Amino acid sequence: MNEIKWELAIQVNLIGVTIGSLLAIEKYFPKYKSGDKAFIINLSSVAGVAPADFCPVYTATKHAVIGLTRSYGLNKHLLEQGIYVMALCPSSTDSAMVDYMRHVQRYKDLYDDAYAKFSSYFQKATTIGKAAIKAMTDGDSGSAWFIKDEEIYKINFPTLEQLIGIQLQ
Ligand SMILES: NC(=O)c1ccc[n+]([C@@H]2O[C@H](COP(=O)([O-])OP(=O)(O)OC[C@H]3O[C@@H](n4cnc5c(N)ncnc54)[C@H](O)[C@@H]3O)[C@@H](O)[C@H]2O)c1
Ligand SMILES: CCCCC/C=C\C=C\[C@H](O)C/C=C\C/C=C\CCCC(=O)O
């Protein structure tokens, strides 16, 4: 998260995740996948689902990660290659990134309001690992998962067909 060096945030959060997905789908899995299934787990955020006034660029990249995940998660890719693509959407989580922003003054100034409003609690990073296992066990490709402690659930989004009113056969 870096709203000051925002081009860098887009490079890392969106272009980095896109390159990772393309490398996995086009190069890595075709060569190394041995079983029926392979998984790509992308890190989005609660800010990938709802807007956050203190970090619009971060929020845009995390929304984009949801779009990338849901699109590569559609049946076409699943059926062709057996690749399941999921996104995790954690709420605030204790990590090096948060710690850095909490202590570095130029970021602290920018995020002060957000800390006052949201940061009374940070979940443990190990919770995200548990959620990843739950997502893979559930096995719904294209799904995005809200994570806040024990509260871990699939987020509902409309499909393109539902939005534009196409009747599926
Ligand atoms: N901490 C939170 O509250 C929170 C909540 C929701 C989502 N997320 C997301 O979770 C993911 C992990 O973040 P985190 O909170 O664990 O922070 P973190 O600082 O522990 O992890 C970020 C990792 O990204 C790596 N990284 C940074 N720039 C890189 C680059 N240019 N190339 C390769 N690697 C690079 C860092 O080395 C570090 O290992 C991020 O995508 C973050 O947006 C975090
Ligand atoms: C919590 C605000 C301080 C900044 C935290 C730093 C990074 C967090 C990045 C995450 O991707 C989360 C993004 C936005 C968080 C917004 C609201 C958190 C809601 C807190 C809650 O679970 O009640």
C-alpha cells in the first residue's frame, strides 16, 4: 500500500499479480502440474470489495485483482487446464506492511484517519493461511473470500449473464 508512490503500488499489486497468474497458467502449470487440480490464490483485500477513502489507488488495484481472479476462475479456464483461481479478501491483518505504515511518519500522516476509524484490531496472519485452505477445500474457482478471524465466507458477486439478463441454457 503506497498512495504516494502510487505508480509503484499499481506495478506491484496489479502488474505483479497479473504476471504471476500468466506465468502460472501459460508456463508453470503446463510443465509441472502432476495431479488433476492446480490452484492460484491471489491476495486482494476488503478494499477489493468496498471503497476506502484513505487509499484509492490501493483500492483500485485490489478491485482489479478480484476482476482478474473471477475472470480466470471462469469455467473455460478451469475446464481447459484444471486450474482453480481464488482471491482472499482479508480485513486488517498484523503484518510488516501495516507495522511499517504505523511507524513511518509520512505514511502515518496519510493514514491517521483510517487508523482512528479502523485499526483498533488486527487479526493474526495465520488466519489467512487457514482461509486459503478453506477456499481450496471448497474448490469453487473464481471465488473471493472475506476473512476476519473466524468469519470466513465466500463473497457474492453478480455474473455478467445475471447483470445483462442473458438466460443460461
Ligand atoms: N495486512 C493487511 O491488513 C492486509 C489486508 C488485506 C490484504 N492484504 C494484502 O496481503 C498481501 C500481503 O501483505 P502483508 O500485509 O502480509 O504485508 P507484508 O509486508 O508482510 O508482505 C508483503 C510482501 O510483498 C513483498 N513485496 C513487496 N514489493 C515487492 C515487489 N516489488 N516484488 C516482489 N515482492 C514484493 C514483500 O517483500 C513482502 O514479503 C498484500 O497483497 C496486501 O495488500 C494485507
Ligand atoms: C485499518 C486502516 C489502517 C491501514 C491498514 C493498513 C493496511 C491494510 C490493508 C488492507 O488491505 C485493508 C484495507 C483497508 C482496511 C479498511 C478497513 C478495515 C476494516 C477493519 C475491520 O475489520 O473492522
